[in-house]
Amino acid sequence: MLNEQINPDAHNMTQVRKNMQGIYRANIPTWQPFQYSSGDLSASVSSASFTIFKLPPAGVVYAIKIKHTEAFNASTYTVSVGITGEVDRYIAATDVTTAPSGTGFVLASTLFDAINDVTATPIVLAAVSSDILSQVSLGKLSIWIYWSQVV
């Protein structure tokens, strides 16, 4: 398939250029943002995991940044980022009950983590609170994932 995409004998040069641009775009790491409020992280338990997105096959995670922009109104409330079965693989439990600040974020920037070349891998946000998650009514956070897909 790849040979057909770049072989001038297989397609005209305009099509070859379009195909090559698609290949290069897939390999370029990009920051992908995600925003969550306390309502998005609602569950009738005090801890739960939520899928942020599915890293495609042959995906590579380079960095993850997490920052809360509104304090969560619970006695204790932490969030971590990882994969199913290892929810703190990228970012360990981080307190999001404190007042937000310009320097109040966590950046895991030396990851270069490839998980699976065949199937997509869910990247998850785990929330743990002293309260039932659905009873927490305030709180907002942003997550940025720097990733690419090797093709």
C-alpha cells in the first residue's frame, strides 16, 4: 500500500503529493487539548476512570500537561493520567482542590511512550475524591496530550 502511495508509476504526481502530505501529517506530533468540569467527571462512586481519547495503533505519547482552572469543591480530590490498569502511568495523583495559579500545573515531558502497534489504547483520567464524584459541583481542568502516530 505504501509503495502504491509513493510510486509515480502507480498514480499521477498530484495524487502522489497528496498522499505524501497525509503521511507526513500523521508523523508530526501535535498537542491535543481536552477540557473537563466536575459534571463531566460525575459518577456515583468516589473514584472512577474516564477515557480521554484512544491513542491509535502505533501512537506515541511524548508529553502530557494537566492544569486545573477552577478548584474542585471536595475535601480531597485528585486526578491522574494513564492507561487502563495503570492510571498513573503518565501523571501521578495531583491535588485539584487548591486555588488555581499560573504555575499550578503538572507536565510530564519525557515520556516517549509507545504502547501498542496493533490496537488503539485508551488514555484515561482517574478521579479520586473523599466525596461521591457526582456530589462535587465545582471544578474545571484542562489536559493537553502531545502525541503522534508512526505510519
